[in-house]
Amino acid sequence: MTRLTVPAGTYYDVLLKIDLDKSFGRNNANDFFGLPGSITYGVTHADWSARHVGTLQDMEFDANTGAPGNTYVLKSTNAKPWGVIIPAVNLLLAD
């Protein structure tokens, strides 16, 4: 099971989306994510998302070196990843 812990909490069944740029060769980020050598493009961006929450973490990588750049991390949320609907919200949806 894939999990990610950020300041907003620990989330399970996290989806990781990795962007590759064919203009650049492999870089350190390829190794960081454990990508096989058959992937010859460089990692430029990664986004971790959780169901019912959205983006948990978003990172940019230098296309030449793979060094981490700007990073966004979710610090707090009132979203309930386990699918619980707040009664007041449920009433609004019923209208």
C-alpha cells in the first residue's frame, strides 16, 4: 500500500504522477523514483494526490540534474479521505 505523510496527515492509496521531458536525459530524480534504465527521459515534475483530498505534495526538479526545486506540501485540510460526509454538507447537497 502506498502512503504519504505530510503535515496535514498520513494518506493511503496515494497516486504518484511523474512528468518526463524528452528534451533531457536521465537525471538524479529518475534514480530517486527508482525508474528503470530503459526510461531515457529526465524527470521534471512529480505530484502526489489522494482521493477526496487532491494534491498532497507537488515537486519540481531541475531537468538537467534532477535536483529538487520548488515544493508544495499540504499543511492542513478539512477533507475526509475516508469518504465521510459532514451532515450539514449532505443537507446542502440534498437541496
